[in-house]
Amino acid sequence: MMSQPNMTETCILVAEVIGDNPLLDKIGRDETLRAVERSRKRAERSIEAYRGFAVSVDGRRLVAHFPRGENAVLAAFDMRARVKQLPPVSGVALSVHVVVHAGHLDANSNQPDLEAVTLAGRLVIAAPANQILVSDEAVERLPETMRGQMVAEPASAISVSGYTGALHAFPAGAVPTATSNSAAVPPSVEAFSPTSTSLTMNQAMREAAGQSSQAAFPAGPAHAQPRTTLMLRHNNNNLSVSDNHPVVLAGREEGNDLVIIDRRASRHHARIEWRQHHFVLIDTSTNGTFMVDQAGNEVVLRRGEADMPSRGRIGFGYSPTEVGAEVVFFDIGQK
């Protein structure tokens, strides 16, 4: 794909919530629209988690673009899983179909070209329910290992007027994984080398927030094994963060992985990221995020971030030590 002046390549993702037609007779138009919106909001969280940029959100459809093709595909699978986790509405389970295409990004407007977005919209209409399709153009932007997992859909099965390329999909039951540690983390927020003389990202974020650059918790021993899985427990729900699911979002709004009921929590309050065998808690809220380790040491993050200790508790807008507080417990495992 040839670049144009002031244009760079990008991957376009179009997703659409489907399966709500049976609900119209059961619960009416307004409640059906709310069910569709709830599913779409779930899908929207995947754009943020995999470092994409929302282009438009309208009814049942959302459009986004991703600088990395790998992230676009991972976001597609992530949003399908998030929607699938929602409980059925009056016995009807909604789903999404997704298409990943490639186009150009205008450097001035930071918007993908309309022609590519329009074509992706036509392709998603032809995609089967709960399916993720990747166009020929987008496949060219994927890592070789990810391309090798895909198969071309028969031309007779999916046909879109005006599009002569092939559409590709992953085999049934297959879920791609990140091919590099930085797949879901852009260069601007990747962890620096520990031997670098520059400020680490944690130090820079703490200083920007007016906090001390001293490490929040004592560093672990140099011989500690790499941490690979962080388990989260919130009420009766259990979640994990790892290289397969590198980002968890927390906040008051429906659609976050961790939905916090307490009104002191922001709609999009915080996130937890896996970064090269360690985990980072990042605050994006108004009231701050409070983290207490197993020894009772507490750190308050205000628009900052901190490495997470091996075990502890988190409060979103309040201290997890408060009596009756809504608390998220975490525990990091080892390889």
C-alpha cells in the first residue's frame, strides 16, 4: 500500500452489535436499545485497552483505528469476549461481528481516509455473526506469526461488491496472542531498561503528579522470578492479567472489566497493565487510586502509576482499609 503525502498507514476496525431483533417483541424498543448500548460500551473498552483511537460511535456500530495491525486484531477478539461475558437479556445473548481493514491516516486530522472506512463498513455487514474477518490489506500489516495462524475464507461464502481481495479469519476456537511484549503497549509507555540513566516511566509519572520519585514499595530481590499472572478478586468475580490479557480497566461505568459501584470512583478510573513480566497500576481518575500491600504500606496515585507488589488491595477513590469499603484484592503468581 503506497503512502500519500501527510498520510501514514493505519488499521481500521469496524464492529457492530447484532442479535437484538428478537428482543424488540420481548422488551420493546427502548430496552432493546439500552441492551445494544451496553454491549457496544463493552466493546469500546477494548479500543482503549489496546491503544486504539475511536473514530465514531453510533448506535450499534463503532469505528476505530490502530497504529499497529496486531493490536487491532487483539482488540477485535477482546471486544468479542467482553460482549460474550454479558448475561443474556430476556434469554437473548447479543454478539458482535468485526472487520479489520487497512487504510491511510491523515496526519493533520488524525482520521483514517473515508474510502477505507466506508469499505470496512460494507465488509462488516457481510461478516457472519460473532466472526472476526481481516482483509488482505490488513493481513499485510500483521506479524508473520499471526498471519500464519489465519486461513482465507472461501470467496463464495463472503462476497462484497467492489472488493476483490480475500477475507481472512482464524480457525474456530483459535484466539491469537500477542507476538511481542509491547503488542498492547505503545512505545511512549513501555518500561525503560532498569540500567537506563533516564527517569523510569514510574518516576516521571510520579514527579508529574507532584509525588516523590522514590519507589512506592521496596524493590524485590534481584533474583526474583518473573511475574506472569495477576489474579484479581472483586466481590464474586475473578479476573486475571497476563500476556494473554494484558490490560484490565476499572471504573464506575458499565463496560469496564471491574465495575466499581462506589460513587467516589470515576467512570474510567484506572487500569492495570502487564509490562514485560511485571504489572503496573495506572490512575486516570479524579479522586485517586489507593493501593495497600500485604505489609500495610499504602500508596496514593493521582494521575500517576506504580508497580504492583506481589499481593495487596486496591480502592478506587478511597482507601481499601476503610471499614466496609468496596475492595479489589490482587495476588501475583510466578512462572
